[in-house]
Amino acid sequence: MTHTTTDQPRRGAAGAVVPVLAFAGIVVAVMQTLLVPVIKDLPQLLATAPSNATWVLTSTLLSGAVATPIMGRLGDLYGKRRMLVLSLAVMVVGALVSALTSTLLTMIVGRTLQGFAMGAIPLGIGLMRDMLPRERLGSAMALMSSSIGVGGGLALPAAALVAQHTDWHALFYGAAGLGALAIALTLFVVPESPMRAKGSFDLLGALGLSAGLVLLLLPVTKGSDWGWSSGTTLGLFGASVAVFLLWGLYELRVPAPLVDLRTTARREVLLTNLASIMVGVSFYVVSLVLPQLLQLPSATGYGLGRSMVVAGLCVAPLGLTMMFTAPVYARLSARYGPRTTLITGLLIIGAGYGGGLGLMDAAWQTIVTSVVLGAGIGLAYSSLPALIIGAVPASETGAANGLNTLMRSIGTSVSSAVIGMVLANTANDVGGVAVPTMHGFRVSFLIATAAVAVGLLLALFLPRAPRPAQHTQLRASSEEEAGIRHAEEVLRGFRGRVLDADGTPVARAKVTLIDRRGRQAGATLSGEDGSYALSVPAEGPYVLAAKAAGHGPLASAATHAGDDRPVHLDLPLPGGAPGA
């Protein structure tokens, strides 16, 4: 079925699309660190054990990991703006649920719904790819990508300020208000994308992924309470392995999988994805440890006795430094390649956590730790998309980066569960209140250091990039910009212009590449000058189908020899299609 849309940008609103989508990204990022300022008080606020309170954070990260591929696929099928609004609406409902309760189970339900907003980030990126001309796409997607760091950095001091001077439930009311504003702006400013994918939604794949992650993280969080050798703990671990195996076999067989696992067979992709998990683990440790250390009373002998606001300001440089490392990454990657930049980032993270073990005696020391870790994590995260894109054909970059994003989210989810368990089981009972210890903080930093060491070992086994003289170096400061530059540098494929009957260029025409089996091998929108470019995964016959509003559809057969020379093919559209 051919899908079209009549949505068009409102006059004068097109220039606001990028900041509106970036604002939505900031709102989504806020949800991950919203409760960090009150994390040490959650067991008392919810009248539960510290190991149970950990799930208030873990549930958000877990649902975010699952939502990323789910909402991305639904957006491809049914409309990216529609699913973006739905993601934000689910977040608003979840925030209101959490605002109205102090019960653990209901709070976890609300936080799980809030995590589904993470799907808004890839949806926003997809909308930019579909709508914006190529000359604006790079900077726009870089802004969307950096919104994650901005949101995380600003949320900590802002949330601390609110929680310190009002009831902590006000955090959720504020989040709901931001979500509602993002929905209104999206509906008013952002048009729907005309691009649709064929196929159906992989419901079983989504259920299998969700079940496997829950079965894995539940015993990690509760293993110390149940006993690591108990039947419940071992049974859940075994069940998670079985579910993931069955899920993987199913995903390999289904025609339109939720997650394309075939791309992981390549050495570069597999090692990069495993390294992504390690970077994800290290990223969340600092956000869980430093705010608690800063807020613990000095009477404990190691707490720094700072207010929530000061604690938030001390950790805020983490996200801001991540954002400002993008230009540095671009220069390093251009000269040495993304593999070297990833190794450099991991070494800086290791130095940050190693040095942080001895920098816990003053607030200024936590700022230094945050800055160093932010720089390292920013370099490492920026390197991952470029490594993925350089290892797969252009037609597979979307699926490959979607899987890589999922791996990062799994890393942060595992980090939340493991560190929450460590801090809960090393805490001292003071008057019936569990107080985290310096031993627990240092063990957490050692876990992060070990994760970085594993990531560094994996990165060292990545193949070296060819010399610049032999291969065009991929240079990008973000996943999205890397995809654009890669598409521009690939010569093997079809290029040309979409024209109407009198030779006038047709802008924003959808051009779809169909292989010999009738499957979609690529799609794009023509630029303002009617130009299009599509790479091919292999030599052979193809059909290029073009369609635009006010014109009849066109199907043009062509063959590519498989070399690095593009086939130039102009696509003349018939005029006056009925009902177009």
C-alpha cells in the first residue's frame, strides 16, 4: 500500500522544526536524571528497601531501551510525528501517575511509562532526515544529538532546586508540563513525514526483548536478598538466557524484525556493540554515586554535606562536557580515525574513575571527576556511530545504529541495577535508615573501571582504518552527521534529478529503490533542486519508484554494475495524478 500525507509545514514555521524537535529531545533526556537529586531519600519516601527503590530508576532505563526500536519501527510504519506525539503523551501520563503516588509499585509503573519517551529521540532524528534539505541536515541532527547531554546536564541542578524547596512530587508535575508543551509545539510546528516503510510490526519481537531484559535485571537487583545461589535467582537468570536465545532465533527468521541481528555477525559491529554496553555501564555510575556522596551529612565522616542544588551543580559538568567534546572529536577522528578516538575516550574514562577513587574529599574534586568523565564519555559515545557506519553498507546504517543505541541503553540499565544493588548491600543501618558507605562508592567506581577495561580490550581488537590516502576518512561529530557524510561519500549507486513534464525540478519527491526480489533497498526525498542519491548494496537490476504530490507515480528499471561509478538517471514524473 502506498502511504501519503497531506501535512505540510505551516507558513513561517519550517524554521522552527529543528529547535522544537531538539526541545523534545531535552525533555526526554530530563527523565533519566530527574530523580538523581533525591535518590538517597527514595527508600524513605517510598517506605521500601534500597534494593527495591533502585527499580524507580532502572524501570525508566529499561523501558527506554525497549522503546527505542519499538517506536522507531512504528514510526516507519505509521508516521514518525504521530509516534513522537504518542511517546511524549505516554511520558506525560507516566509523570502524572508518579506525581499522585508514594507507593513503590505505582511509582515504578509511572516511571516505566516515562521511559517510553526515549523513543522520541530516534523519531525526531528520522523526521529531520525526511524533511530537511541536505545543507541543513548536518547541523540540525548534531543539535538533536547534543540535546541528550544538555537535558541531562540541566536536569540535575533544576531538579535539585525544585526538590529542595517543594514537595518532591513537584518534579513529576514539572515533567508533565514540559511534555505537554513539547506535544503542543510538535503538533503546531512539525509536519508529518511522507515516508513509510512496508511490512508489519514485530509484536513478538518486542515482547521477547522486554521479557528477556526484565528476567535479566530482576535477579541482578534482588539476588543479594534472595541469595545468589537460590533457585529463584538462578532460575530467572536461566530463563533470561533461554528467552534471549529464542528471541534471537525468531528475529533471524521474521521478514521485518524489530532488531536486525544479522548486522552483528560482522566483527567490527559485534565488537563495537559490546564496547557500547561497557561505555553505557560506565556512563551511569557517576550519576548514581556523586550526588549521594555530595549530599550525605559530614557527620558520617565521608559525606560532603552539600545541598541538593549544590550537588546538582557539581555533577552538571558531566553532561555539558559531553556536549562540548563534539568539535574535539571531529578533529581527532579526522586525523586518527574513530577507533583511535574510542580508545582515547576509554582511557580518559578509566583515568577519571581511577583518579576519582582518591578524589572524594571535597566538592571541587567531584567537579574535576565529572569534567574528566564527561570528556571521555563524550569522545567514546561520538566514536561508536562512526565505527558502525563505516562497517556496514549504506542501506543498513539505520538498522545497525538502532541496534547500537539499544546496546547503550542496555548498558545503562544494567549499570543502574548493579550499582543500586552494590550500594544497597554495602549500606550501614543508622536508626533504621540505610546510609550508603564510602566502601560502596569505591566498589561502584571499581566496577565502572572494570567495565572500561573490558571496553578498551574490545576496542583494541577492532580493525585499524585504512590510511587516509587509500580511503576517505569518515568524520562526524554525531551518529546522525556520520550517516549524512557517509551517504554523501558513497559513490556506488544511482544519482540524478526528479523532474516534472516540462523539466522543472520536483522537490521533496519520494524516491524508493527496489531490488530484484521486490524488497525496498533504500529510500530518500529529492532536494530543493530535485536531486536525489541512493546507494546500492550489490550489483544487479533495480527499480526506482518516484512519487510526489500533484504528479503520477513513476517506476523506472535500471541496472548497476557494482563498481564505484554512480549511474545517473533522471526521473521524469507524469503530471496531474488524480487524487494525488
